[in-house]
Amino acid sequence: MYIIITMSLEKYKKKREFSKTPEPEAKKKKHKNPMFVIQKHDATNLHYDFRLEIEGVLKSWAVPKGPSLDPKEKRLAIETEDHPIDYANFEGTIPEGNYGAGTVMLWDKGTYENIKKEDNKEVPMKKAYSKGHLVFELKGKKLKGGFALTRFREDKWLLVKKDDDKADARVNILKKNKSTKSGKTLKQIEKAG
Ligand code: MN
């Protein structure tokens, strides 16, 4: 099933007042090698924001339990509004009273490779997204190897590790709890203000 998609930052803009939040303004950008980023976000409920660069924006999902290296673990990923590419560098505290108020840590960042194929041909990310099945190889500091994101209902997706040489059911990757940007913990970022 196809759904109509737009890569748009309108929702992102509407939810924020840029005079009151340190978050970046809405601008589209493209990289030669598309990027991914995961932000640990201590908002009302702690979650991990998983973002993939597609067509000049960061498609975004909130993953309450965070990613896992165990291919048997299916992690719920709730799609949220597209974010600007500049968001991939954002770490800091969103002040009380603003959308998403709380501390944001840049937990992991890197590039990815689209590995979704059909009949031996690469399926473009935009098309794979519209069909609700993305398969990609992450090249991050913490996360590496293949992952799949599969839509099962409206904005609900599942994030699952592919069973490859980077899979490891014994390792809890979330124990690595420091920023890939600053080396700080959430508490230290919060204190820095
Ligand atoms: Mn969030």
C-alpha cells in the first residue's frame, strides 16, 4: 500500500517558537552520504529519537525503549514530524513550556547506506519509506550494521536489527550512555544548561 508523502518541515515549524528554543530553524539540506542520528531525549517520557536523512529532511521516529542489537527485539518506533538536517548537531536543553521540553543528548551519529533491494535492484529510500519498509546499514559510533524499519499501523513502526555480524543479543548498547558529541551524560548536559 502506498501513502502520499511529503518531506516537509511545516509541522516542525508550527510546533516551535525559535525565539524561545535553542533548536535549529527549519531548512532543507542534502548530504552526498545521507546521515542518521539518534538523540536521547529526557522529555515527559525518556525516549530515543531515531532520524534518517531522506530527501533533504530527517525523517523521525520516537523509540521509547531505544534500539537493540538483538534481532529478536522489535522496538516500537512512533513516527514524528520531519526535522531539519541541522537538527543532527543539536544537543542541549529545550526550556520548560516549549514543545519537547527537556534535555537532548546526541547519542549516536553517522552515515547510512540504503540496502533495500527488490529484484536485485536498490529501492530508493523515498519509495521504501512510502511502502513502509526501510532497510539500511548504519555506520555510527555506537550502532553499526543492518536495521529495518517496518510500518505496521499509521504512524507505528518497528525498528529491528538485521541478523548480521554486528548483531549481538548479549550486549545492551544503551549502557553506552554518553554523548557522541560532547562525551557528557544527560545529567551533565542538563547542568551545563
Ligand atoms: Mn523527542
